[in-house]
Amino acid sequence: MSDHEPDLVAFELGDQRYEFADAGMKQVVAELTRMARTLLPILILGETGVGKEVAARAAHQLSPRRVGPFVAVNCSAIPAGLMESELFGHQKGAFSGAAAAHAGYFECASGGTLFLDEIGELNLDAQVRLVTRGLAT
């Protein structure tokens, strides 16, 4: 057993503190810190359970957008027919059953961060609409 602690990288997300000694995780935190300074979208890849949402929350907290909301959306839970309405919103009367205006997730996250989880679970048509409409938002 060593007499000294390994160098730790730590950051706090609200009331939770994360500490990493692993060199790979130190690199992840360094990359998130670098990328969070930009206003560009960040693509976070990984298997289920590896902490993509934790990484997204960290990027949000490290960014200028931290003053805005963090909105996490599980895309696999959105029915295909409601995807555009849920993500982009709609006006009253825009379609049958639209009794009131609805702010979409993009609007709700305005000034903050929108984390879209499980995008790959959307059908391909929905993914294309997300990319083409999302780039204009």
C-alpha cells in the first residue's frame, strides 16, 4: 500500500462530488472541460450505464450555459408520432388534439443544455428530422 494518495481530478455537480484517479477518466474530464467552453454541440458515446448523462451534466456545469436549465430527454420514450411536437413544440390548433400551445424541449432548454439520450432508438426518419430541424433551432 502506498503512503501517498494518487492525484485526483474532482468536480462537483450540484450536491454530488465526483473524484477520479484513473488516467482515462482524467482525460475525459479534461476533454469535457475543453469542449464545454465552446457553444458547439458535444456528442457523447458509450454503452448503457457508463455515465453519459453524468458527462453531459459535467459539460453543462463547466460551460457558460450553466446559468440556464439542463434538460435531459430519453428519446426512446417519445412516441414516433409525437417526436417533433415534443422536441420543437407546437401552437394551439397546429394539429388535431392540439388544444394549447406546447413548448418543446429545445425551447425549454434555451440558454442551457439539451441532453438527448438514446437518439439511436429513434426511427431513421425521426433522426433526419431532428438533425435538419435541430440545426436550424
